[in-house]
Amino acid sequence: MSLPIITVIGSLNTDLVTRTSRFPQPGETVTSTSFSTGCGGKGANQAVACARSSRSKKAQASINVKMIGAIGEDFFGGQLLSSLKDDGIDVSGIQNVHGQSTGTANIIVEESTGENQILVIPGANHSLQPNMFHELPTPRPALIVLQLEIPIDTAVQVVRAAKQQRIPVLLNPAPAVPLPEVVYKGLDHLVMNEGEAALLSQLERGDLGIDKHLGKVCDKFHSLGVLVVIITLGADGVFWSDGERMSGHVSAAKVKGVVDTTAAGDTFVGAYAVEIVTGGGIVENAVIRANRAAAKTVEKEGAQSSIPWRDEVLDSVHDD
């Protein structure tokens, strides 16, 4: 029997990471403590998170992961392909675009807090155009995972085509931009952080605390047609709602120390996607597992290098 497939459609970037004791103020020069490069991009990160959440490092996977995206004809692109292959990801859907550079992300990490600031240069990621997705690539996946580091029109077309083919979609609207209401109608899973939820719901971020308007925000998206709404809250955990009178708050998982939050959100998305596909579709269970995976991610430096394997997440539960 063939394994279920999760297809991730999105960005591939090389991360250029600078670590500093504190973020510089406008017009200020600060001496950093280190510089490194790594594999990233929200699409690629989420594909890696799906792959690693499906198995321990040396075990058989419970799903197949396919990545669809674009890289440039440069050294960075080759590195990204090689890294994804090492995680057992199907890269046959990644095109090499002549005359384009691979996407890059300039990331500044503040060591005292683990928080980050990111500037993305799309490069080849923006070569993914709507006319490429009138029909979604085969084989048919159990779930499509999508973000917004590719052109918005393309993301909208992917959602439209998936609905026509009755393929479930998980949308992570990052970076957040206003979206047409057609995206939300019938959308299966909307996973966003509180900043993205504030922008898309047109509420102030300060109004999204645990005891404030999270339920109302979820209701707004449910009224637009979204089936499951999830809002990640960093140190305050996760709020979820399935639109059928079921909702809840999951407290943040324990961490040994926050080192780097860069890939925490992408890890949550990937781990959640795997649990939805393989765990019977129970939202609360998927949120709990994804929450634990994201917590492990912030304990290490880097993007993909920090994403845990399934057994690492299970071990962290036993340690608690």
C-alpha cells in the first residue's frame, strides 16, 4: 500500500544569518558575533518539517513529501536540492530557472532573546506563475501545504485548483498580506501567528491575547468559510478552533532555553500537517504534537538545521 503524500508548494531560500547581542537601532552600526549560511525558505522548511515529523532519522517514513518550487542556476540552488534529498524529499517538482538567482533571506538573530528579523529576496521563487497550476501536479496528495513567499496570484490559483480537485489545503499566510475572500471559502486549515492574524482580521495585535478576542477572530475566518483556524502565540501557546463548537488553548511546551525562533512556525506547520494526515485528522492532537515540535526547534540555531526528527519530539515529552 502506498504512503500518503503531502505536497508543499512554496519558496526555497538560502539563509544568510547574522547573530548579534541586540538589534541595531535605525542608523546605528553594531558589531555582530557570527555569520553563517544555511538552507531555508518557508516552503522548504515546511517540507523538511513534514519529512522529519513523519519518522525518526533512521526509520521508515509514514508519509511521502513532495516539494514544488524553483531555484536559480547557482551554487545556492544546488545546495538546497542536495539538502532536501538528504531528508528523503521528492524534489522532482523543483525547477531550475535560467537567468534567475536562488531566493535568499537575510536573517538577524538577537542572541539575548532568540528573536529574529528577516529580509527576503525572492529570486527564482517568483517565477512560479498562476498558469503553471491550472491542474495540480500528480500524484494526488492527501494534503497541500502552501505559504505566501511565492506570488500571491499563484497561491490563489493553487487554492482554486485544489478546491476544484477536492484536495485539502493548509495555508500558512506568511508573510501576511490581505487576501481575496475566495481563498478562505472552503479552506481546510488556516495556520498563522498572532501578527498575521491581526493583519488579516484587521485587529490590533494587542487585542489578540488569550483572554481577549481570539475566539472572535476565529469566528470571523469561519464565517468566510475556513474549516480549521489555528493561531500560534509564541510563549503563550496556541489557540485553535474547528468551527464546530470545538476550540481550545494549548499552553506553550517547555523549552530548555530559547536560542533561535527562525523556523519555529514552519516546524509547527509541518508537524501539524503530518499529524492531520496520519493521525486521524483530530485537530487538538495535531496542535499538541506540533506545539512540542516547535518548542524543540527554538532550542537550536538555524532554520532547517534546528527542525527535530519525530523521536526527538517524543523524547522531549518523556523528559518533561
